[in-house]
Amino acid sequence: MTRFTRRQFIITAGATAAGTLLAHGCTSNSANTTSTTNSTSSPSAVPAVNVSNGDAPEVTAAKLGFIALTDSAPLIIAKEKGLFAKYGMKDVEVLKQASWPVTRDNLELGSQGGGIDGAHILSPMPYLMSLGQTKTKQPVPMYLLARLNTNGQAISVASTYKEYKLGLDSKVLKEAFTKQKAAGKNDLKVAITYPGGTHDLWMRYWLASGGIDVTKQDIVSVIPVPPPQMVANMKTGNMEAFCVGEPWNAQLVNQGKGYTALVTGELWKDHPEKAFAMRADWVDKYPKAAKAILMAVQEAQQWCDKLENKEEMCQIVSQQKWFAVPAADIIERSKGNIDYGDGRPLVQSSPLLMKFWSDFASYPYKSHDTWFLTEDIRWGYIPADTNVKELVDKVNREDLWKEAAKALKVADAEIPTSTSRGVETFFDGVKFDPEKPEEYLKGLAIKKA
């Protein structure tokens, strides 16, 4: 962790946890929660019309968390469209979390302890939690059940840096930071949402590609900030840049307080992003209920991916009970229409839009989780001697994804036959071979490990 010390992070996590306990309580009484039934005390479900007697879930309730980000839409749509109920999970609650540390802490509690059973989550987090990076420092075994989306994030920069016309090349940022320091601004910060999470890794990869080594802490600090607080902090001049999902990058542009340097699909086309994960003990105890939830999420992903549904999806998630964000801040980038906010021509129908289902966006490739863990080794978040393959095999449950997809009668052509998407190529020409992660790590010039 860069200049933001571990103690500071814990304080922040604690504060946000307290805030979210309040938010959680409010949410539990709001219209988006239909029940406060404890999942462990739910009676066996009466089979829904779409579920045979033999496949009836063991319970009807589960508590799932989400952060106000466009890529949480499948969970919200599954709730709003009655898809959880369609497969027998009529009492699923979808509960807003204030930050990723709060999501982590509530997953550690589980619904029995007043927390949640599963969540919309940064893809590396189930691994970090399984390794014991939790509030109590005790491992919380997790299962990653689906990828929720590919693409759909961005790196945004304060208007202060508009003259540098930042894009994929971050080299010029080193000169810009040097000038800022010479002018007396020494506490330069870039924000990410969670140490070791996807936004942290995108930001570090981009800076490192331009020769900016954040591990030396002499140029800029990397700090965690909850997604919904990014724009507000940029407005007050608390950061130079941030990496986060939508709609916060679009909102920054719409409010004229900064611009988008790049969308993350430019860094790595169709990169994996958020996941749907649940506590392993919950899935092991209620395998049919987990399968039913996964079927509902997959069907919601298919619905969210269709262009004709984008307007309705954005209208739904923009509501006060979900994001409390103007739909205008969500809709355009959901369609692949990107206004970078720096004078670049408006991009229409970009192929780098957020994908929920197409091009195997929902399938949790083990090769992608191998990249996340390799990057977390690179930056010192997990030990260099971590048995990556063993860990991926334990946490990634692509087998359960396939079971749910087949039950949903997903066409064979839409179900990958391999757990690897193969060699990946990044914008700077660097390649990642999931069969040789150590060679990738060895070839990187800037790293902590």
C-alpha cells in the first residue's frame, strides 16, 4: 500500500463500515428489500413454475450486496424483473453497500451475523478474502460463480491536466506531476476503489506503462475511495485522477470537472471486471439455491446485454432506491457512446462498451483470475510464493456456472469449452500467457515483487 498507510486504510474501512451499517439498515426498510427473513430459517421453497420438484432450492432467501455501479445491473434487474422468484428464490434481498471494504466486512459476517451471503464484487476480492485479507484477518472461503461484465471502467483526470491531453500514454503525466510539485502541490494522489482490486490494477498498469513507479512513493500516492465519492473528491481537488466504473466517469464529464483519459477496454480489450461471488459455506449448504440464484443472474445478464433494453435498464438502476443518479449519466456509455470530455470526437457504438453476456462476458475464465492474482503478486498484495493454480481451482467455480447455464438451456455455442481464453495482449504489446504467469511477471520492469 502506498502512502496511504495500513492504519489509515483500516480507519477508512471502519468509518465506511459504520456508514454502511446505517445505509444497510435504511435499505432493509426501503422498497428495494422485500423481506428481512433470515436465509437460514427460510422454509423449503414451494417450487416455482420454472423449477422441477427435484430442483427446488433448499431456501427461498439470500442477501446479496451491490455497489452503485452500472455493472451491478444484473443483480438489480434480476430482482426488479422477478427472476430470482422465477427460479424459486422469492425472498432474495439486494442491498446497497457503501464501499468495497463494507462489502467485504458484510460478507465476512454472513446473513446470520447481520451481513450478506453474496455480492457484486471486484473479481480479485473473493481471492483476497479466501487468503485471510478480511476485517478479522481470518480466511473467509469464497466461490466466484460468474463474471458480471467485461469492460465498462475508465481512468479520469482532473481538468487541471487538460492541456496534457492524456490518453493511453501516461508518460506525460510524470512531467505534469513534477510541475505540480514544483508549484508547491506535494500531496499528489490518484484514487482507486480497493487495494488489489481491479481499479487499482488498471491504474497501476497504466502508470507503470508510462514509467511512473508508485511503489517508490516519490511521485504520487494511490489512495482508496468509495466509487460514489469519486466525483465529489475530484471537485474539491483531493485527487489528480481516479479509476472507477461507470457512471462516475461519465458524471465527471457531464459536470465539467474532468475528462476521461481512457476507457479500460483500450488497455485490455474485453477485460474481465466485476464478479458475482458467494460465501463458500452458503453455496455448499444450499447448492440448489445457489444454482437458482445463478440462473437468475445469468438470465438478467442476457437481458441487460440487449441494446433494446439499455434505456429501461438505466431508468431502473438510476432510481433513488438503487443508484440515485440521473439516468442521463448512465445511458450513453451503456450504449457505447463515449464523450471523453476533452474535445475528442464523440465515439458512437464503441465495441469496448460494457458487456454482460456477449463474447462470453459472463463466463469466469480461470485464466483471467490467474492474471489478477499475478498482478496482486506484482504489487505485493499477496505473497510471491502463492500457489496461484491451487487457489484459482479452489475459488473459481466455473463448473457451477456451466451447470446453471445448461439448466437455463443456454446454447452450447455460448458456453466456452476451455477455462482459458488463451494468451492476452495489452495495449502496450505486453502479452500474458496464463500457462506461464511467472514469465509475464519476470518481464515487467516496474513491480514490487
